[in-house]
Amino acid sequence: MPRLRAEDVVGEEWAEWYRLSPAERFAESMKLWDTYLALGGSLDPEPDTQSPFFDPDEWRENLADGRPGVRVLRRG
Amino acid sequence: MGGQACVFYGAAEFSRDLDLMVLVHAKNMALLRSALDALGAEPIAVPPFAEEYLLRGHALHFRCRREDVAGLRIDLMSNLRGVGNFEDVWARRTSIETDGVVVEMLALEDLVRAKKTQRDKDWPMIRRLVEESYFRGAGGAEFWLRELRSPELLIEAARTHNELARSIAADRPAVAAALRGEREEVAAALTAEESEERRLDRLWWQPLRDELERLRHARRA
């Protein structure tokens, strides 16, 4: 049986990601970080409600860095 | 041991926190406290910064206030379900150098074990991590047969490493199904495996969640 190719199992995009070396993946990840931070993204993570140590009160207390969060103004 | 390690090993996660596994030892804890102070890291929520909580399996949570890392969350753990003690994990670690700094990471097999949690987001991550290892030809046949979560790859691995697969099949029904070449059976066995791991993770966390709830209650009182 011929060896399966990554493209056939996970698609081109993931196959390309897998082909990168760890260092290249790190570099790509850092580019994303640079863009995210340049756009004003906050380092404060989103709440992980499935985490066993998630505490909704803690998240209310720590609305981080003074930046406005996202809120729905109108729902269609 | 979190998102950054996942990126290194081939999955992709845009993780905004920093998860560290630490050795609970008086000297190390003093160094850790000093490093956290340098980042302006303040404890958030419960439990408090104390060795006993780390040893029992809790995570300690901090948020940095220093301007260049403001808001960054750091989670510390020392005892991960299914991963073994710190000394063994340390012996298996991967070391990388980035910008002249050596960074120590969980070995791939430990990262995969640590990701077997009750959270939805961890399971696709495990699949990606093991797939990358398989396509790269690294990690070894036993690791793939025990950890692959992609039915077609598990079937291929079972055919290629038939003898080893037969010896593992008794422990892992998904491998038994892979030996029969039954894709749907493999998929069903993998789903059952995931459900069982999620159940075990909830069981592991239950006493810790109860303790967290008591600590929260005491803090609010």
C-alpha cells in the first residue's frame, strides 16, 4: 500500500504547515503576533469556559488593561 | 508546555497565555517568585502562591502588569494528569534556542498526554501533533500506534508495523480496528477513547474544583 501523502489526508494548507521546520513555524507564529499587536490586540486571553479552573467572577474582576472589550450593540 | 509548544511540534494555536510546568522546590520557587516580580505578575483568583497547591495538581494564575507585557497571563503547573513526575518530564524535554535564549519544552509525547483533557479544543490539537510527527517520520512506530487519532493514518501505521500493532491492539481497540482495516470502526473507537479520557480528566479535577470552590467562597466571605 502506498504511503499516504499529507495533502491527501489533511489538505494543502495543513500539509504546508507540517512541512515547515519547527523554527519556521515559530517565525510564522511570531509574524502573526506582530500583526495582532500592531492592530491593538490585547495579551489578555479570552475566557476558557471549559477549563477546570475557569471562574466567571475572576474574569469579571480582571477586565484587563483598560481597553474596551467587544460587546454586541445590535443583534440582527 | 502550551500553545508555543504546539506551534513548535506542528499544530497551530494562537495562544495568548504562557503555560509553564515548574519544579516545586524551595530554591526554584524563590527564583520563580523573583521572575514573576520582574514581570509585575500579580496572582489572580485562587489558589494562592503556595507549593502545596502545585503539588496537588492545581494551576497558579498570574497576570503581568509590566508595560511591555501588560495583561499577559501566566499559568503555572507542576503536576499534570497522565504525564508523570517532573524529573521524568525534565529528562525527556526538548531544548530549543531562540534569540540566544534556551527554552525548555515538554517532549512531544508528554505534550500529547497533557492535552488529553475535558476541553474540546485540545483534541484536534492532539491529532495535529501526532500527524505532523507521522508525516515527518519522527517519534517512532509505537508512539504513532498509541497516539494517532486520524483513522486512515492509524490503518496505514497498523499495516506497516503489523507485529507491533498486534501487540498494542489489546490495549487500544482503535488499533485492533485498524488491523482489520475498518475505518468506521477505527473512528468509533477513537471517539470512545476521547470520551473516556475526558471522563478521567473530569474525575481528576473534581476534588481540585471542589477545593477551588471552597477557596473562592472563603475569599468572598
